[in-house]
Amino acid sequence: EAREAAAGGEIPVVMSGDGLVGQVGGVLAGGDTPLGIVPGGRGNDLARVLGIPTDPAGAVGVIAAGAARRIDVGEVDGHRFLGITSCGFDSEANRIANEAELISGNLVYAYAALRALAGWRPARFTVTIDGQVHEFSGYTVAAANNKAYGGGMFLAPDARLDDGKLDIVMTGDVGKLKFLANLPKVFKGAHVDNEEVTVLRGAEVEIAADREFAVYSDGDHLADLPVKLRVLPRALGVIAPPPSE
């Protein structure tokens, strides 16, 4: 339907969460037709970072104004995404969050993290960023096009939507109590100041691990390790206020 709208000269507008927004944005990537967004999910992190109001009237006002900007699109094994793709500890947390039916709003992410932490054991990751190999034991590898996920968790606080790079956030091994204590810092992006967190940047990334992990992007299961990721620079137009940065 998005392709048909674009072909007919219409502007596709998605009223949903980050997962569906990413799917439709991936379809439109590479074309000139911009995407309109009315936040309607649990996280709404792309809209948050783009400065699109969470209330429908405000979001529609932005669409009516019609100003568009270009953003990068990520790709993992051919599946496109706009936000953050992650695996490891995040694989377990995403699975639990998606299965939680009785918890609403952002509380589901805190619940999922606690449940995942209870049964977690460190994994060994091999991450190749623009040809440079990095190996470590720990929790998570995330490739961030957007700086936030999970309803305002600023996992990659310095990530930019239009720089042609992914911010690769690697969380190394640390005791569960310290990991738990650092978790709230993610909401301000302050967790990256800890020695167990490494942030690098690249356009082409390969991720593998010593055991199987599902790879999630904005709540959707897109692939399974090992995977290859790349960036499609400024491939998508989105209707949003001008960037403040």
C-alpha cells in the first residue's frame, strides 16, 4: 500500500509504533516520496528524536506543514530498519516484552529487562566494524541509526539519523547488580560513561556470537546471528520539524 500511495503521488502516513514505521520506511527508502508519522505505539522513539509530537493533532499539524528531511536507513541481512538493531541480552528482553500481554506502556521494558537479567549468562561476541575485528564477552551488541529505543532509553546518545554511520554500542561483562544499577542511566544516555560500555561507529558491520541469538529492531525479529549490517545514507525522506542539532 505504501508503494501504491507513493506511485500515485500520495504521501504515506503511518499511525503506529516504531516497528511498523520502520517497515514502511524501509519500503519507501531510495525514493523521493516522504513518510508521515503519527505516533501510535509503545515506544515512539523515532518520532521522539525527530521532534514529532506524540499527540495526534500535533503530529498531523507537522504533516500538514509538509517540511521533509532525509535520514539514513539501516539494513540487516537485507531487512531495513530506522532505529536500533540489537542482539544478546536485548534478544531475551525483546522476546519477553513481546510476550507480555498484561503490562502496558513503558513498564513492559523494565519488566522485560528484569526477567531477562534473572536467567542471563555472558556471551562471546565478534563484531567487525568497517573491517576492524573486536571480540568481547558480555551482554549486548547494538547497531544504532537512531539514538533511542524502548520508550526513551538513549542507548546511543550521540547517534545521528543522517550521518551515514551506525553507532555500535557494545556492553561488556559486568556483575548483574552493577548492570541493574546502571540500567536507569540509559534514560539519560549516561551509561556510556561506564568502562564496560564501548561505542564505535561504522557503515558496515558484521556480528557473530558463540550461541544463537535473534536479532531485533524496534521490537521486531528481523534476523538471526550471524548477520551483516550496512547503512543506506539519507535514503528516506520523513516529514518532521527541522533538526535542532
